[in-house]
Amino acid sequence: MRRSPSWWLATGLAVAACGKGEKNPGIAADSNMMRDSGTEAGSTSSASASSGPQAIVTVIYRQPKDTARFEKYYSETHVPLVQASQKEVGFTKAELTRFVSTLDGKKPTFYRQAELYFNSMDDLKKGVATAAFKKIGADLPKFATGGLLGMTAVETGDKGDAACPALVTVIYNQPKDSAKFEQYYNATHVPLVGSNQSDIGFTRADLTRFEGNLDGSKPSKYRQAELCFDSMDALKKGLASGGFKKVGGDLPKFATGGLTGLIGEQQ
């Protein structure tokens, strides 16, 4: 995406959106694949169909200084603001995720994620240029005290509509060789995840590739994969499966830049 409107820089969040990628501490088991994520609290959707790959504005929040204050402002002010802006901005649905831990049970590297879906990259570019989107951006410093990553992405997997109350999210850092990553990812890793779906028990998979930061610079992260489960209990059962361990064991073969593996819930 080309350099977007100056509001992003004006809010001082461009700096926060360009943080270095964290290597994930001790991912013993992990997963990735193609899923169209499920909607969450405060999310909205429209019935319009996409004629091509969906485009996504992704905001990944770092841990805030005060989670209680974050949650209060987020739920009472920011999410309603986003909902009220849907028609002008033009997104088809919004998905909100709160991360509860890393895959190995530690405090999550990131706090929350918000995704705005558009029918195309052209629609996304039009949306981020609107006054309503600028207003949303100007609201971020009022509660995102820990900083954030703001990126645009395209969906590279199959679409799905299964609910997503619990999910595994894998955020890939920039690999050493993106061509080798893509070749292995598409030819070997994604089929491996698909062949183990029944054993792992996920209901939907979503794959996205980040295209750029919201300020037009190189994306802070490379890819994201999400697996949806019917419940947190189902997710935990899936993590303990032989299929999930196979998927996790495959990651070092292509994720040369490291990754962050998280467990989240859509409330």
C-alpha cells in the first residue's frame, strides 16, 4: 500500500507501528493455515460478497500500561466509534480478539488485535482516506498506551464463516528469504495443517499476508495464520494432539525470521 494520509503520522502512532518483530519464546507446538476469522464483540458485518481477495486493516495492540482503563475506553468509546464509521469507511466486518497467553502459557506478547475487512485493496485504500477513518486513528492515543502495530494485509486462504470463540494466532516475522518461505509454506506447511484438521479439531483457518504498515513503510510483520475452535476447551485439546505437534515441528523448516504464537478469544 502506498503512503497513507498524514493523520497516522500526526497521531504519533507511526513510530509504534514500526516496532521490531519479536521472536516467539519456546513454541513447542504451533499451527497455521487458511481461515476467514470469526466476528467478535463489537464486530459488524455486511452481506456484500467479495469478488477477489479480501483486504484487511490489522491493528495489533501491545500490552497497555493499565488494562482496566484500556478495556473501559475501548468498549465504551472506541469500538462504538468504529461501528458508527462502518458505512463511511466501507469495511464489511470487524473482528476483535483479546489474547490470553502465548502457546506455552506465558503472558501474551501482544494484548489485543482488531481487524477491519474490505472487499478489495482498492476499497481499503478508499476507506483509510476517509474522514471517519482519520477520526478512528486520532482516537487511538487516548487508550493504546503501550503502542501498537498498524498494517494492511490481503487474505491468501479460503474464506469461511464458522464462528471463532477461541483461536490460535501465529504472527510471522519477516523471513530471511521470502521466496523460500512462500514455496515451502504453500507446498508443504499449509497442506500439512489441512491434513491434520480432524485430529486438531479446528473449524476454520485463515491465512493473511501483510502488505505494508499504515504509514506506507515495509510491514512490521510478514504473515499471520489463525485457527478457530468451537471453545477454549476444544482449543486446549487440539494443542495436545499429535497433529498439532506435527504442525509445530514443521515451523523451524521455513519460519526463519521467528514468530509469535498466541491463544486468543473473541468475546
